[in-house]
Amino acid sequence: MHTTSFFQALLLSAALIPNTFAQSDIADPTTRSEFALSALQIWYNAATGLWDTTGWWNSANVMTMVANLAKIDADNAQLQDLASRIFANTLTQAPAQNPQPGVEDDAVARRSTSNETHSLFNSTGKESGYVKALSADFEPTSTMPKDWAKNAGAYVDVKSLPIFQAQQDVTTAAANPDEWLDGFYDDDLWWALGWIRAYDVTGNTEYLTLAEGIFKAVTKVWPTSCGNGGIWWSWKKEYANAIANELFLSTAAHLANRAQDKEYYIDWAEKELNWFLGTGMINERGTINDGLNDQCQNNNMTTWSYNQGVILGGLVELNKASPNNTYLPLATRIAKAAIMELSDTSGIIHDACGPTCGPDASQFKGIFARNLMQLHEAAPDDAFVETIQVNANSIWMNDRDEGDRISINWAGPFIAPANASTHSSGMDALVAAIVVK
């Protein structure tokens, strides 16, 4: 472990550790991850509870990555303290940054009195201008409401907040799940998974209860018009895609292993998996396309890395909650197909958008690495070890600037500017390398 002065740099979130300490010949995965965490915390804004330079749902993924590092490095008391304070602060501050609060309940209320006319799917009184659009190859791009970033106010260092002055354990007030809903069900479930992981680290049942509330809110949009199952991507009910449904599976399965009503969550996870397998979104190569077309068939659009990843964690957790001899073999087949399809000749993972990916897709590869790590813990495989190590080593050697910030191109060279999305995504691979070393 590093000295107290190292973690003071983490807690202060003010200045990077001098680069003389961050030499490329550092080989220990834990040490690499700790240096990268120091760089990441430059972007954490305690005033918002989010990481500057990235979006709302991305910050849920950043928090999940921090929680994974804290869970793996459980004996590091200073890291545990940092993580617990990040969770508590984010719980308090982030709801005010929700880009579109209230739109889901408004849409449900209008549909319940309107015979579900299409016009009302696309119009509520709570729309804010938060939009997710799909490019020609179905790369999602989020457009935040006007002045969303400006509403954050001035940057505030996390250690300046009252929660950092207290010496006692960090505590939180009751959280309202509705404050975390924004009309895009993948966003909602990213936050649910983030709070589940925060619960795993802290044992704080408030986080688990919040995750349950978010999940139960999303169950209200089951089913879609395809096969009488699945959930929509958004409150507009226009697209049934892989990511929202994989997240629904994964969240239900994670809750089945933690919440009291185990059978309730197992039932939801199994219903989702059965529906998903029947949609044809898993193609003949064994990878997963983006979603369904208007005829409820595989649209054969891009096999994004996060769609190959989230289902792995969902299958691992479902197998733990309700063992079935098909779940882990299915996850292994998907993972190996994805590695084959997404890797270059050196074994480095790339998405179809390459180094020009937008601020949403820049998060994707890390999500794959995170879930591949979870699958390896349940079903160890040399191919998973090699993929994680090759990518983590390339990130460390080829994809950092002088401040240890990580960019989008895991193969290198570094592409400026790095941001909290590209950096945390790369960190997912660094953290995964701790598990497989």
C-alpha cells in the first residue's frame, strides 16, 4: 500500500501526484489503479456529486468502478473511507442534477387515461430537452438540457464539505427513487447497479433500498409490444434495445442475491432472460446486436462492447441466485465471441466508432471489461485473463498522458482530451487486472 500522503492526494482531489512517481514500469495492477484513481478524482465535483466532463449516466458507471476498486482492495482503510464519502455525497448532491426528473411518472399517468395513444408516448409536461439520438450505426449520443452543466455552480472539492469534517461513520438520509428516474430506463438501471455496488462496499442498506425502488419503478414499463415481454429504451416507447433489457436482467439478478424478496427478483430475471433469448438479438456469431426493428426482429446493428458485457454480469448473478447449468456456458460463449469480434490483432478491444467515439460510446469498453472480470471470477478462463491483462497493460503503457489521464484509444497513442468517461472506462480494465493477476 502507499503512504498516507498518497491518499491525501486522493482525498484532496486537487493536484495530481508528481509524474515522477507514475512511471510506465509500474507493473502491479493495484498500484496502477490507485494512481489512476488519483487522476480521476480531479474531475469529481462535490457540489454536484458527479464527475465533471461527462454525463449523468456515465457518472453512475464511474461510481460503480470506484466501488469495484474499493471492494477488491477491501483492506485499504483510506480507500474505503474515500469511497464511502463519495457514495454519501453523490446520494445527497446528484439528484439535483437529474436531467429530466418526473418525465416517467407523467408519461405513465397520461397513458393510463389515454388508451395509450402514440402521441402521448411522445409528449409529457416534464420534457427537459434531454435526448438520446442514434447515429446511422446506432451509436447513442446524449444531448443534455440547455444550461445543464451551468446549473452545477462552481467546482467544490469533496473534502471541503461537512461530511468530510465529521470523524464518525458516514450516514445518509432516506433516498427517493423517483429522484433518479429520467425517462431513459438504461440510465435508471445504471444508477441502480451503482447503488447495489455501493451497498456491497459499505453494507449501507439505504443504497440497496434505493436500488430496489429504482428497479421496481422500471418494472412498470414491462412489457413491450414485441413478444409480450421486455422493456423499452425510454418513456417514448419507440425502441426495444439490448442494453436496457440486459440492465433489467442484471439489476434483477443482483438484487436477488442481496434483497429480502429473493424469489421476486429471480422471477423478473428469468422472465427477462427468456424473453431476451427469444428475440434473436444474439446473432449467429454469438454476439449481440443493438436491438429490435419495427417488426420485432434483430436489427443487425452494431455489436457494441457494452452489449456484450452487461449480460455477462447478469448471467453470473442469476446463476448464483438460481443455479442453472446453461447460464455460465452461455455467458462464456458470448464473451469469447465478443473478444474475437472486437479485438484487433494485438488483442486490444475496440468499438466500431474507434477513436472518434462520442461521449456515450467512450464508456462502453470499460463496461465490457468490468463484466468480463465478474464472469472470470465465476467461470475462470485463460482467454479472459489474457484479454484483461493485454488491454490493461496497453492502457497503462500506451494510453496515458503525463498526468496519468487515460484517453479513449486503449491501443494508443493517447488522444486528447481525456475526460472522466474515457478515464474511468480505462480504469475498469485496470481494476479487472487486479482480479486476474
